[in-house]
Amino acid sequence: MDINEIMAMDNPQEKIQKLKNKTIEVPSWDDLQKEYDPRKHPVMTDPEYQPETRAGHKRQLTQVTLGLQKLATKRIAGLLFGIPVVRVYKPKNEAEQKVAEIMEAVFKKNRIDSVNIERAKMLYSCCEVATLWYTQEQDAEYAGEHSDLKLRCRVYSPKSGMALYPLFDEYDDMVAQSMEYSRKEDGTNVRYFDTYTNDRHIRWRMTSSSQEVDVEENNPIGKIPCVYMHREEPIWEDQSNNVYELEWTISRNGNYLRKNARPKWVVYSDKKIQFNNEGNDEKRSRDVLQYPKDAKAGFETWEQATESLKFHVEELKRDYFMNIQLPDMSMENMKSVAMSGESRKMMFIDAQMKAGDESGIWLEGFDREINVVKAHLKNMFKNMAAAIDSLEVETRINPFQINDDGERISNLTNATGGKQIMSQKTAIKLLGEVDNVDEELQAINSETEVADIMDTLAE
């Protein structure tokens, strides 16, 4: 059904139901959360594996959890956005240069680097995320230009209690973005349903018996102000069973240790000997056993197959990280093998290929985000509309990698016979420590001229 037909419907309940018609398939967060949260893993929730009290005796069980799904989510977010995303502006005149400065100021004031890491964690754990860009009637200044509107962004995902309902037409173009969420009002939860289209924003306040329009307003930018991204599976893919097997293996071994680690004092005698006054199972300092034999006594040591257990655990962990293409960068793992800088760079090749595979969805989202921000800026700075439209912006993702810049520069210098390999301006730009490269270069030249003059006077 066409979005205009849906929005023209008189029955609010039927209209909301049509807007909830989700045409894409995304895993349910209720199911994913059981994998993401270690406290919901089978080793913690299995009803047959719970501590219990029988005949006054409490049965203790080892329940070891491994948050490897959470770790994978943090790793991919750090890999993609640990080094901030760079927006490359290509202004052709002063007006476009000013727009570039304003746009970059908007992103910085919204702490876009932190936002990228936050929404990466959301996307890779619950498989969908939406970023809403909206304005507030508040005085603001961007790159020295005053505006009566302040541009802000907010991130929504099922992980934060928001149900997302993107609506696409038959050409896979988004025609509406809806969010359902709850707020506490006077101690009770009230459900709200927000819908954004190219020209309207409507918010319904939903109770158990009715749906009332709480807000209805025009959308001044002529675009859906949301950036929606989704994927078919979480970043840990199909590896949760390996994690569960690890947890069961380590937990069972913990039970064996609790039961068998106490020394066993064995008495071999045909005579009746008084023992077993050591207390209950949890307080015993030793276990005493009696066997009929010639009189002798000694400690019996429990021999467990530690090497087999260690091999099983290490193989499961190795298989987990290998399949999701993320490096096991734990401190213990990194320090266990002495590696050169070049070897450590090689270790990240698989992860960089993973980042390359994942960058497509982000670059598409960033392009959409640039267009949404441009649309807002045209509403905020109407006199710059032409320059805003014509400004070219490219987004570059810089996946984390271990670099040895000194070795790289040395190799390039040797290859050119010791000649200069880049201009001072390019070096300042690559360093990335200043916002305006031209101003910095001019300041350096001015300081150099003053130093030369002082040297001349000193002579």
C-alpha cells in the first residue's frame, strides 16, 4: 500500500498496524539477548543445573560464564571506529568551504565519533539501529555562523527499548520510519509510536483502549530525518554453541575440582576405625576412605586429564575467533608470543578484511546521513542552500591497524635516494592534529621567518 494511502486512513489502530508492516527480516532482540547477555546463557538458566538444598544440605555448583559475544561486539566496534571516521570535503569556492566548516562543526558538537562506536555496538548486537537527526528551537553557532535552530542526533535500537519499524516500497526505498517506545508518566508506562515520512511527523500516545495523536507537524526538510541500518545476524554469527560448550566444560571441571581437589586420606585396615567427623561437604578439609587390607595409610592424589581439558578449551576459543574473523587480542595472548611489529601487522590482516566486508553498510549509511544533515542545514542556513547542495563530501573509514610509521618512512626515503617524499603541508594534514592546515602552515612559516631574522641579528 502507498504511504499516502496509509497516512490518509481514518482508523489510528489500522494505520499503526500498516506502519508496523516490517518487510525486512531481522532477528528478535529477545532471542539475541539470550546469547549476548552471559547471565542468560544455558549454564545459568538450565533448570536442571541450579544450586538447591536437599535434607538441609546445599548443593553448590560452578557456573562459569564467558561474555565472548559482548567481546566480539566491542572488538568490531573498536576495529571500525577506534580510529575516527574522516569526512573529506571537496569545496570549489569560499561558500562551499564555509559549508564544509559548518558541517564538520555539527558533527563534532554531536560527538559523532562516540556516536559511531555506540551505534556500532547496537548494530552488531541487535542487528538494527536508527539515528534520528532533529532540530530544537535554540540559538546555536556553527563555525562562526549563527542559527536559531540547534541540530542534534539520537540513536534508537531494540537494545535501548525501542522497537523499529522501517517501511520500504516495492523499489526498496524507505517511505517511513517508525519507532515504538515507552515513557514513565506519573509512575506508569505509556507507549508512544512515532512516524517520520518525507513531509510529516506524527506521534501517537497509546493506551490499552485508544490511540490518540500527541504531536502532528510538518517535516520541513523534505526527507525522512532517520538513518536506518540493519544486518541479518549478529557479529558472533553462529558461534554461540561453541561459547556454551566452553562454559559447560569449564563449569563441569569446576565441580570436579570442588569434589576431588581435597586430599583423600586412605586407611587400609581390617579393623574398625572411627573417622568421618570432618563436617559437611563444604567444610571438610579432607575426605577419609577405608579399605580392608593390611594396615597402612597415605594420601591418594586425584589425577585429572588437564592436558586434554586445556586442549579442548583452547580449540573452542580458537575456532570462535577464527570463524568471526576477529583477533584474540587479550593481554595474555599478546604477551605469550614474542612478535615483531611486522608480525603483529600480519595478525590483523583477517580483521582488516572483515572490516572491509562490514564497511559497505556503514558507507551507505554515512552517505545517507550526509544528505540528511545537508537537508537540515538548508533549513537552518537558507542563504547557503546552493553551496550546501553542491558541496561534495566523501566519508572514509580507517580500520584499526598496527603501524610502524618510522619504518615506512625510512623505506620510502631509501627508495627515493634520500630525497624529500612529501610536502610540509601534506605532512601536517596526515598528522591530523590541527583543524586548518593552511593556517598552521602559515604560522610555521611566520615563526621560521622570525627565527631567521633573530639569527641574522645575532650574527
